Amino acid sequence: MTSVPATKHYRMSIIRSMHDMGKNAWDTLLQAADQQTPFLAFEFLDALHASKSASAETGWRMAYLSLWDDQQLVAALPLYEKAHSYGEYVFDWSWANAYHQHGLQYYPKLLSAIPFTPVAGNRLLALNAAARQQLIDELLQLQDQGGFSSSHILFPTLTEAEQLQRAGFLLRQGVQFHWSNQNYLHFDDYLASLDQKKRKNIRAERRKVAEAGVSFKHFSGEEIDHAAWLFFKRCYDNTYAEHHSSPYLNLDFFLRIGKDMPQNLHLILAIKENQTIAASLLIHDEINLYGRYWGAVEHVPCLHFETAYYQAIEFCIAKKIRTFEGGAQGEHKMARGFLPRKTYSVHYLSEPAFADAVARFLERETNGIEAYVNELNDRTPFRTNYQTKLTYGIEKM
């Protein structure tokens, strides 16, 4: 009779600093797991922490779960001990209020996410299935032993979400709007794919900006100088001020990514009468473009659409970038050729009564999301005879 070897149990460690993890170990894990995205890059995460944008002082205490085979990093889960729910883009304030009303503490909670970044991607970074399962087990053990109310994993891939659901997590769905490059040759080629009304409206919006005397300059990461970063930060801060809130990211963060990962950055500046009046910062790799931050110091009708969307679409077409993710929410993006995509999050609550209540809520919410996506599908911005593949949900990875 052949014996079956026991599943290997890796050494677990909680990492409080990216430099304790080590850049070489992190980069090797990402490369082996084929997860080299800008937002998982050592430089991006380290900039968030070193700049104190995401820190214990701002309610994001780093507690990355890591698994080691001797000196080799075989798995990791970006994880934070959260003292609030700001900067997450998956809203659970009502759950926290319900806990409070019943005399229970919702915070601190455990959160796996890229801070302030509603972009889907792998969270369970692992070299093999056994290490991935151990990450889940270690997370639940940490929640139980650390006195945390709950664990939340935001914007994982669908494959990860389904695995976590099998482990007892509650699945939640959301919707974002993404633009897909159908091998367009130029912007007018893209416009030709839209129905007449949408095409006419976009041309009218672009004409308003041009008639206001606004022009645009594009800068790749290494071309963005200190003065440009200062102006961009002014625009970024102004966007938050207009919404009566405080910016999440400080200047140090932007200067760090500008220095350490310029190959992933693209800045668009809007200029009127020799004065820079707006800015849009994009993060990208060879396949995907992510619209991240926008702001203006002067109001011009339709300037937001031109700076944050149309200029970015032209960049995608020129660089043959496949997908443009326009950020969280924004049904208005559909009129500009963006289509709905499902996003996912998973949640594990310790209190059985609250877990049951949240499960019932999510069942109702999921039905609403399905109906919403179906309604959006009926309002496609593309011509009826234009063949566009609609996919709802992030591809399994």
C-alpha cells in the first residue's frame, strides 16, 4: 500500500513592513505566481506605507500574512488591521452601525485590499494550492485569536472569490465600467462603433472643450517633473475639497511612485491661455490602463470627460492597450463606451447572528445587481450591428 505524504505546512509570519518582507522575495513571488500588476508592485505598496498614506496612524496597520518554506516566500496576503472603513470602495458602514447599535465592536477588522485602489486582482498570492489554502486558514485563525470582528477581501479574482466562498466567506458583487479596445485604429474608428446619439454627444463634448481654448500635453512617467507633480497634487486635493472630504494620498506618495515606477505612469495636463488648469494621472502596464486621479482648478464644461476619458482612450488606442478601467462606480461612463463588469468581495463575520443577517442582505443585493446589469445590457451604447463581446465579471485567473 502506497502512503500519501502529508500536506506541507509552511511557516507563517506577520509582516509589518515591506522591507521586512524584502523586495527580492516579493518580486520573486509575484513573478512565479504571474501577478506582476502595478498595484501589487513592491514600489507601489512601499510608497503607500513609507509615505504614511496607509499607516497605523491613518487606520491602516499593515499585517501581511506570509508563508515561508525555509527562506523562500511561497505565499502572501496583503492584509491590514482597519480601524475604520474609509478608502475601501466596498461599503460596510451599515454593518458597522448595526454592530454598534447592539453594543458590539465592529472595529478593528481585518481587510485584504490595495489601499484606496478599487482595482480587481489576485489577493491570495501563492505558488501552489496548498499554500493558498493555508493562507485562508491562517486568516481565519488570526481573526479568531486576534479578537477581530470580521475579515474582508476586496476585489479578488472570481476564482479566488469562489474558493473563499467555499471556505465560508460571504460573496458580494459590485459593478464597475471598463472600456475595451477592439483594435481601433484611431478615435474616430472607436466613435464609429457607437450609436449615432452617443457619437454625436461625444463630439459635442470634445468641441466644447476645444472651443474653450483648451489643449493637452501628455507626459510619460520619467517626463513628469517636480512642478508637474505639485500641480497635479493641487488638482487632486481640489477634487476632494469639492466633495467635502480629505485626500487619502500625500505628495510624498506621488513623488515616490514617480521616482520608483515611472514606467507605469502617464500624466495628462489641460492647458488654457498658457495656464495649466487640470490634470489626470493614469497608471498602466502593457495590457491595462487604470484611470486613477483627476482634478481641475478651473471649471470648463466637459473638461472632466475630455481629460479623464477621451484623452486616455486616445492613449490606449495609440499604445494598443486592451482595457481601460475608469475607476469605481460611474454609470455615466456607459454613454462614453464603457461597459459594465462585475467585481467581487468576500466577507467572514464572527458573530453568527450578524453573519446570517448579512447573508440575507447580500442575497437581496445580488438579485438587484443582476437586474441592474441586465438593464444596463439593454442600454448598450454600441450600434446594434456592431459586434462587441460583452462579458460580465472578471476573468478567472
